[in-house]
Amino acid sequence: MRVLSTNTRYLNDVVNEYAERLAATLPAPLRVVYLVNSASEANELALRLARAYTDARDMIVLEAAYHGNTTSLIDISPYKHAGSGGNGAPDWVHVAPLPDVYRGAHRDADAGVRYADSVAEIIKRIGKTGRGLAGFIAETCPSVGGQLVFPSAYLASVYEHVRRAGGVCIADEVQTGLGRMGTSFWAFEDQGVVPDIVVMGKPLGNGHPIGAVATTRAIAMAFDNGMEFFSTFGGNTVSCAVGLAVLDVVRDEGLQEHAREVGVGLLANLRSLAERYSVIGDVRGSGLFLGVELVRDRETLEAAGAEASFIANRMRERGILLGTDGPYHNVVKIRPPMPFTESDAELLVEAFEQSLGELPDVLKE
């Protein structure tokens, strides 16, 4: 910051270097990068790109989705507009079922395709209105939705339906990018798809405010319609230097593989707790993106929201910060910093079991 901190009107090579390095982590044809200040800005830009390219407005989103805090993003975030203080979805937003193989309608081997069929039905309904489809947006692994990992073939099937209808496919990678899943640098890679637009946010700066959008040259050219796009501090020299440093550390310290290795052991140990505590209904995730769903009855899947809140608060008192999420607020989400070690994971599991043992008697196994 002492060397140079300017707005983006003043060109500097670090901007190009960062954009090129970020694009190099993505598959072709995602070669155009826009730099902004936050994931909310990035998702707003993604909507503008989709609409410029398709000349349509309607969007398909998932239940319990959250994409940001601006007016348009509240509109496409059922987690907000369908909750307390919300006014519901506008007529241009269409909500598809969460592809949840634990408590959702489809739980078998072809669940991914069957959940995708729900998106196809929505597309048909949009078509009957005479309006076009701008696109489909989803967190590649819904976090607010309950730390879910999509069933196989889900995104591939959804993307096929959306593109056939002329829409674009947007992957919100704010929670899952930069190797957090362990198995991939970007979570959409695990689904074997390439989105048309990728949204990136907070992990890019490791706490420093920065966001980005990557897309294709065709979409970028459609967006270049005469209306200037400018962000005073999006892509400023300091943010780009921070972004480069983060990419260096993730690469040089092997943090993706580290997340995979630590996550495998942590997942196994959490699942061993499920064998001893029936309040644990499901343990899921990959790498350092994990969720523990608590239920009062494993047959009825009655959500244990109060229990999840109790566990999160007891863990906080033990010095471990976890959160709760999911449509029923009964999923304890575990997303530690990427350098999280195996010994850290052991401490977490030990504290988690102690907290389970302290559940009020009426809530215990």
C-alpha cells in the first residue's frame, strides 16, 4: 500500500498479471476476468452479463440460495426474500428444489438427473409466458442450503437444459473456490462441467475485500454494448497484489491437497461420532467444506435446530467457531481456514463430542 494505491483509471501491470493468473486456474473458454470489490458486486455483474448476452431477464435459482446483499441479489436469494422480512420472489425469479439426497424428494442413484428434471419443468413454464431465460445460478455446493454436495450428473443435466433454452449457466464459487473441496480447485470441476460465468469472492483476498467474475469472450463482447463498466477500486493495485499473494500461497503450500488429506480424516472421525450419537443424522462434504446435520429422529428426519445452535455455542465457548445453516438451521457447518491441520481436526472432533455429551437431557440420545 505504501508503494502504490490508486483507482483503476491508472494502469499497472499487476492488474493484468492477476487477471491472467486467475484465468489460468479456470478451464477454457473462461478467459475474460472482471475485478470488483466483493462477491455481491460480482453476482450483480454476473446478472448483467447474462442479461446482455441473452436479452432476457428470468432467472432460475435454488431453494435456500443466498447470493449477496444488494437489491437484485435479495431477489434471487430465497434465503432472504422467503424469510423473515422478505416479500417473496419477483415474477422473474423461479425457484428449483434443492438437490438434497439426505432429506429431499430424490435420494437414489439417479437423483441428480431427477432433480435436474425439475429445472427443465421450470424452463417449460417460463417458455409458456413468452419470456426468455437469462440463466441459472447456483452455489456449486450450497452452503446456506446446508453444506450440500450435488449428486452426480446434476449440474451437467441442468446446464444442458438451460443452454438448450438459450440461458447461461452461472457458478457461484464464493464458498468453494481455491481448493477448499480438496478434490478440485473449483468445485464445478467435480461435476464435470464448465460454466458460462464463474463468480468468485472472499477467499480471493484471504480477508481483504476483492471479488471477480470470469466469463467467455462471447458473453463479454455482448456486454460491451456502449454502456461503460467501471469500478473505482475493483482491480486496484493493492487488491491485485493481495490476490496474487493468495494464489502463490495456495500453490506453494499445496493447500488444495492439504484440504483433501485433512478433510478425509475429519470426515471419517465425524462419521464415527454418528455411530454413537443418534442426533447426528448425516455427515457430508469434501475437503474443508463439511456439514453435520442434526435430527431428533432418524426416521422422520425431524430437524434439531435448537440442538445445532446449542452445539455451535458450546464449541464457541471452547474456542472453536462453527456456524449453523440449512433451511431448518440444523446443519453445523465446518469450514476452517485452509492451513487447518490434522491435530486441529482432532481437537475439533474431541470438542464436538464433548458438546454432544452436554446436550440437555431432554434432547439427548
